[in-house]
Amino acid sequence: MPKMTKATTLIALAILIATGDARAQSMEVRIAAAEAGDAQAQIMLGEAYNAGVGVEQDYEQAVYWHQEAAEQGHADAQFQMGSNYSYGIGVEQDGEQAAYWWKKAAEQGHVTAKFMLDKGLRK
């Protein structure tokens, strides 16, 4: 699907609000916003794919959307990327990548990322 501009995203959102099921609207709005580059929508879509809520569970799609948000500097997404790499969820397990993403989140004050880094350093 081509990237949507902010104007086309707003038009799509207006159409969705005017028609259809509320749950479908919510997911369509989230997808449209994520595709338009909204980091908060990207992390929310990643979580939906992780849990299989509103979409079929798909860990690789979850990682895709988390990484999109993480690369924009979203601390929660960076933490999630660290967790994905730490536990091998949707990606191959990689301790160095886990530490990389947790460090980025911790630098923004993400408390749990700081804890995970500290926990890893004490092993």
C-alpha cells in the first residue's frame, strides 16, 4: 500500500468515521495513521499484532511496526524491540541487539529498559 499523506489520512479517517463498524474503524484508523508515519499508532499496531487483537497474530508484523516507531525515537517501541531481541519474538534472539534497543530507551528515561540493562550487567 502506498504511503498516505497527512491530507489523505485525514480524508480516510473522515470516511471511516462516517461508515462501518466501530472496532473495524478503530483498526483502520490505526493502520492509516501508522502507514502515515505516526509513531504512537505504529507502536499500538505492533501491540495489536503481538496480541492478535483486531488482526491475526503475527510477530513479524509486530516487529516491523515496533521498529518503525523505534527508529523515530519512541522509547516504548525501543524497549519492545529490546524485548523482541532478548526473547527471540518475531526476530532471531540477539543479546547485542536487545542491549542496543534497551540502551536507546533507557537514555530517554524508560525505567524498565534501565532495569533490563542493569539485570543483564549483573549476570
